[in-house]
Amino acid sequence: ARHRGAEALPSCHCSHVLNPVWPPPHAARTSPPHPLLFSCAQSAVRPPPHPDSQICPLPSPRAGLLSSGLIPSVQHVLSTLATADALVLPASATVWVQAVEVATGRVAGLNMQAADARRWAPAYLAEGRRGEAGAAVRALSRPREAWHFDLAAPPTHTAAQTLDLEFEGPGRWNAVRFWFDLRLHGDATLSTGPDAAAAGLRCLGPGLQYLQGAIEVLQGDTHPLLATHNTVRMRFDVEDAAYAATARRDAAFPPRHLAMLADGGKYEAYARALRRAAARLAARDGEVHALDAGTGAGALAILAAKVGATSVVAVDLHEPLADLARQTVAANCVSDRVSVVHRDIACLQRGRDVRALGVNLVVADLFDAGLLGDGVQYLLDMARKRVMQPGAITVPAAATVYCIGIEACIASAGGFDVSLINKYRWDDAPQNIRLSDFPHRVLTRPAKAAEFFFDGEKRGRVRDTMLKLEVVAPGNMNAIVYWFDLHLDDVETLSNAPPGVLDKAGSESVQPTEPRSGEDQPPSDFEPAPTFQGRRPGWIYGTAKMGTGYYRERDSVATTEERDDGGAASSSQAADPAESRACAEAAPKDAAADPEASAAEPPHYWGQAMQTLDFCVAVRPGKTVSVVVRREPSRLNFALRQGVGEEVARPPWKEQWGGGASVENPHVQRVHYCELLVRDFLMRVKSRRFPPIEEDMRMVLAHCGSLILDTAALQQVYHELVVLEKINQTPEFSPGATLEAITRPALELG
């Protein structure tokens, strides 16, 4: 390592290169240091005491600090590699703890507190900037110092101590928030506490460890907390605690459903749409019999009952979710109208799971960031064949998908060339991201990619579509980011559009507005409007011959689905509402969030989907780039036209070599061996002759620090294997029951 000033210290010493807080990927090498990284910019690193001494930068710690294998790494370096007077970076770490309450509030007026009993994890969780799973994390006590580790003399034995936490307010104490302060060298420090995370530190932040239950505390109380560590993991416990409620230790429960409950705006929009649908059906059929397809925590089923449904069947394949739905239904006093069925949606039968005459209302929230990843199309088609009446209403009724081309590439971090790491970004599956937190550059205007109709009245295009994306900034396009507008009915729309790409007025659910009247009103088929002001029945917002505004819907108005003979979008098309709003964001956009957008309402929990392309193409303003959109059962697949661009580098385990198994890529072979082991495990599951897989995974997770394994990744594998075991013990399930739909990680878990 070189002796460099603080202004040149690489941020990768204290953060992940793939998501640096500073500098942005295209920043100049002379950019000033981020204020969170250093308290004294000019005196961060001093020369070592002897010219022959070494500087030993240590691996980047994660939220759990010790679980990244920090202490064993330090011990190995100091005992075998470093000189006697080596300078260790970071020099020390101080761990702080704080008692917090993590709770689910009322969701659209519903009591969903039963979900709090599922707040448990086999290891710590990364809180992230928005709080664990998007929920409210409320501090109850003052921070206390738990440990101080001098990394020049790291600990070698297990240690334990009792800390007295002083509570500053009443609440239900069910978790411990912990973070660490790193002293890099001299006055240079890095904090991963709540204040640093709120100020913009992205890849590091506080960790959360749940207790075995919730403890009622009052202002002025003092409770002891037992803090222990074994050099590879920290743990916090309350001995002999009087728990007001105990947590259900179920590794199969999907944490993503806690994030879904935190999206109150979504449930309020669903409630309004369900109220309108129930009123229409009551006037038409006299009764409303609803099906909540994939009920999860049961919120939509309860809302359907409260807005007037005569009966509701809430169905879910996953047993822990069905159990939670039963509890929330009872807590909201609608058990007389809502029945919970533990079954695959595609296996429902009339007369057994639903009434013999079927249902006339279906509500579903089976969407991932890319709309189709949870199998919503297949499951709704099967429900329509098996249990839905002709003319049944579906909420949502339709969805529209939009996309933009971006450059997702990291050239440097802290002034160092790290471009070789970009090959590890490629993946053949879409990635769930929050675009405002992701380093990128917008290269094209948004365009409509596809339409889907869930009510069965119309069908979207089933063939491949060729899009012409208009380039607005120079760069290398290697990824497509896409999102959707979810049309609950002809009045209400939800959108997971990234802030700053679409106008805020159209990115959330909106109410219809009627055309204005006046003496100087333009012709009846057009009304000018510089911005999108809400959906208007019978009107289309766009840009055409008369300018930008609302056009009365007519067959002569072109749409983005029209194509010319060459397969490209017609140049005389009228813009789609969301596309026209997006065109205002034509300039290149960095990854930093728009200050005005950050002050708006919280974004929906979905985030956005990003697909890395197989080929990268150089683009420049004033030109267009053709993208093929291919519809697949559970995703949209984006690709450049054949022969365009240069093939991107891929991770070693994603490269396919030719020939037989003996000469195949060894990295791919290792993955295949793991798949064979999982298949062998599943073949023995139904016999129930072997202990649960959870017993083995619990042991591996306890020693992840010694094994230098990533705790978050291992915890996700733990969850997936337990869920896979449960699914394969279910008597019947359809191809629509996918592991990804149940175990998809929550975006806000950090």
C-alpha cells in the first residue's frame, strides 16, 4: 500500500465497490472526500514510523463486523505476514448497542400487529437507510458502548458482559440495534450508525438482532442486556426476561411480507378500487363473492370483506403465511366472512375450496419489481378456468410496463481503476434494485414495453416487440431498467416508477379529473396540459399535432404498439401518459436521488427491475437504439438486435464452455454439483425419515465467521432450503408455485 493523503483514500476500504457512497462512478479523481468517511481530511493517514514497516488494510467489515471474518483475518496477517511494527487499517472498532422497537402499524386502518410475532431471524439483519423491511424502527434507549476491539491486538477468546440500558420512553422492546465506529488511522473515522445511514452511507449501516419476544418497557426503566462474542459473531440476549409476547422462530416465514405491509399507500389504493368493484357487483349480481389470490398476511382479503363482500376466500400455498392470515382475519373481526385456505391457487376446486357457483371478484398482489416474476399470469389464468364466474372483476385489471436504457458500470472508486469488477454484475435473471440508490447513467427516454390485461377481456401482444429507444446521452448501454403502472381499475393506478424519471404527479395513485370548461376552450377533441394531471376516462394524454395535452380517444390516434414495416415504432405515435411524463427527464441522470423526489411520499416496496444485456452498445444523442422485448411466462426479456454491440464479460460461473462434462467450465460444474445435492435432498424430503434441513443450516450459520461466509447470503440460502422443504411436503402444487415467488428478498433489508 502507498502512503497517500486522506483525499485519495479509496472508499472500497470501508464500503462495497459495487455500491460506493463516494465517489460516483464517473466522478473526477480530484473530487473531495465524503464527509462521512473522515473527520479530519488533511491528517487521516500519517507515514509509518519506519520506512520498512507495512500498512495492512483489512477486509471490509459488514454490518455484523465480526461475522465477516475480521478477527481471524487480522490474527492470520499479524502472525504470518506482517512485520512487528506494521500499521493496521482500520486501527480499532467500537461497537454500540441500542434497544429499539420494530413494529407494524395500522395498515389502511387494519390491525396487522399479528405480523410482529414473525419478526425473527436466525442471524442479524441489515437495517438499511429506510429501516428493516421498511417498518418503523423506534429507538427506546440511549446508545451504550458494548465492545472496543484494538485490531493491532485482536481478541482470541470468547467474552461476555452485561450492559444496563436506560430507557427514554415507553414501548415494546423486541430488537437490538447495533453498529460500529471504525478508527481508520489518526483522526480518520467511519461510523455506520443511524445518523451516517440517514446522511447517505449506502452499503453499510446498523444491524438488527431480534430478541426472543417483546418486553414492555416504561420511561426511566433500566434493563440488563447480555452481550457476548466468540471472535466471529456477536450476540445480544436478555436473561430471565418477562416477555409480553414471544416471537415465532420460523425460518420459513418470508420477510418480504413485512415490507409489503409497510406500503400503506398501496393498500389504501386497493381499498378504494375494491370498494368501487364491490359496488358494481352488488348492483349487477346482488352479492359479492371474492377470492384473494396469494393472500400473504391477509390484508386484501380483510379489505374486501370490509368494503362489502358477502364472502371472501383467502388462499395461499405457503403454510406460515396462511397461519398469519388466519390470525389477522380474527384480529379484524371478519372471520364470519373470510375463510383462509392453505392451497395452491391453480389447484382450487369449486365446492371444496370456494362455493359451487364460483367467485365474481378476484384481488391479487402477486407482483415483483418486473411485474411477472411471481407467476401472476399463470395463476390468474388457472383461477379463471377453475373458480371464476364469467364476467368476474379482477383487481388489478391491467398493467403497463415501461423501460429505459442505462449505463451500469463502475470505472473507479476512490481514484482507483476497478473496472474489472463489472463482469460480476452480469446475470441472466432480472435484479431487484432501487434506481435512486444505484450507480447509473440514464441514456434513453422511457418507452412503453408491454401491456397486460388480467381481467380476461383483452389480451396483450404475445409476439416479440421491437422498441426504438431515443438516446439522450452518450454512453455504453449495457442494461435495461423497467417498471410498471398497475391499473387497479379505470380510475386508480399504482406505479413503481423511479423518482425523477417520471413526474411525481403521475407516479402514485391518482384520482380522475374532468376536462376544464371555459369561454376560450380549445376544440372538444383536445385540451392542452403541460403535465399529466390524472387519468381521464375517454381521453389520452400525449404529444401529437396539436401539442401536448389530453386528446379525446379515437381510433386514429397512434400508440407505441404501432410498428412500421421495419419493425420499429412509428414516428407519428402519440405518447403514452407515463411516457410523456417521463420525456421531461431527458437529461442524463446520475445515481444521486433528486432532493425533491426524496421529500415526496415513500416509494412502493417493489423497487424497479434491471436486466443486464448480453451485449453492450455505444450510443450517442440524436440516434435510436433498437431493443427486442420478448414475452416469457414469468418475465420480460430484453435484448439488442442480433449482431449489434459487443459481448459483455460474465462471471466465471456463468460462462458456458463447449464439449462434454469433462472439459466443461469447472466453475459451472461446481454449481451443478450443488444442484444435484439439493435434488437428492428433495427426493428424501417426503419420506420424513431425516431430520429437518434447518438443524444443519443452523450449525453452519453459527460458524459463518470462522468459515468466512457472507451472513446475509447464507441466511437467504437457509430460508430458501427450509421453504423448499415445506413446498415439497405439500400434497399438491402446480408449476406456478415457484421458490422465487416465496423467498424473494425484501428490497429494504439492505
